[in-house]
Amino acid sequence: MRISPVARQRRHTFFFLDQLRDFSPVFLDAEVDMTAVRRHRAAARADGHRYSVVSYLLRVTGRVLAAHPDANAAISGRLRARVARYDRVNGKLTLDKTVDGQRVVLAAVLPDLHTASLDDIQRQVDHYRDGDPDEMPEFALLRKLHRAPTLLGRAVFRLGTRPLRRRGDAFGTFAVTSLGHRPVDSFHSVGGTTITLGVGQVADRPVARDGRLAIAPLMRLSLAFDHRVIDGAEAADILTEIKSGLESFAPAADPDGAPAHRAEPTREPDLERA
């Protein structure tokens, strides 16, 4: 047996979990028929390009949350609680990365998803997927946080993420975490934002269509929401609209009906873990 201190590269995870103590999560889930998304991906792949499943989810969710400003929000305080409703929809994407030899979960914030195209989103996903967190400037502050004394690091983390005015940019206004690149059907995660989406694998499963048995690519999608900010009815509406947006994704268009541009070639990412 070997007992040792917790790796300093995991300090940011401990600081993040400290902030979740006030969170009041409720969990929903749904099955999403990914036939339309699979068709769109196949058409792109035929041209030598790829989109990741999580990029479609970020694209659709950005538009949905723009229509639900009460959920694109954050809360702070107890006796005098305050809620900030953000004009921008920024998605926090969790990433399974290695920092200084230690496997850790990192988070990248993708801005303005309410207006970003699928190509723009894929380029950002590729950037964070392929980049080395030991070298990327986006993670320079995180590397300093790991080297700082624990108490100082915790204080700096809170200062950077807790104030409502800066939280949407620093922490995102919703979160996505995916284990869909593993044989995981579903899971529930809390990302510290009012809405957190958990993505399972897309697998062919039996479904009933027009009274007949058929096989369809289904993805189990979970949604955790902070009950301090919104209630279950609105959370259910959001999950329903995300499901509808994915299921109606047209092969030659994005959800707004604009022609989909082709992304640069990319492999299917090993993106995130909870």
C-alpha cells in the first residue's frame, strides 16, 4: 500500500467541488433519435470531413437556451440571493486530458453558442481536443493555480468563478460532459451551471414506429438543473426542445435552416469524462 498527497494537478477539481455544496440538483433524462444527425454526419464524412456528436449538441443547446433566459443564468447568495441572466450563451465542455503526466478533467468555455455555426463549434472542439494543456495559453492560469499554495489557489479560484458578473464568461452558462466515446449508456453529472447535459453513447436500439418494430440510433441524454434557479417544467421544456432540435437536424442545413458549411477534417474525439 502507498499513501501520498493528492496530485496537485487535481486541485482545481477539489476547488470546483467546494463550490457545488450550495447546488440543488434535479435530474431528467430522455432518449434522442439521432437518425437525422447520423445522416448529416454521413454526408459530411463522404466529403472527407467529420463533426463530433457533441458539436451538434452544443449547436442546438445554444439556440434553445437563448430562448430560455431564465435558465441561461446563475445564482449566488443565500439570505439575499441574486440571479444573473446572461445575454450570451457560453458552453462549458469538459475534457479528458493529461496535465504534467497526471490524467485530469479540464473544462473549456466555448463562447456565443447562440450564434455560432456548427463549423465554428467544431473548430473550437478540435482546438481543445488536440491541444496540449501543458502548453496552451488558455490553461496558463490553471497551471499557476496548481503551483500555488492550496489556500491561495482556492481563494483565486473562487475570485475567478464565483462573482456573477464574470461567471458566465469564466465558467460558462451551461455545461456539457460526455462519455459517449465509451460503452456508457447514460449518466448524470452536475457541472456547476444551472443546466448540465450528460451525453451517453449513440447505439442502435429497437423502437416502435407506426406500430412496427424498427431499429434506430438512440442517444440517452441527461439534464441536471439547479432547482434554485428554475423549476422542473421549464427544465423539461428545455430538454424537449434540445431533443427536437437534434431529431429534426436536416442533412443539408443547421437547425436555423442555413446551409451547413463543411468543417476541416477531424477524427472522432475522446472528449470528456465526468
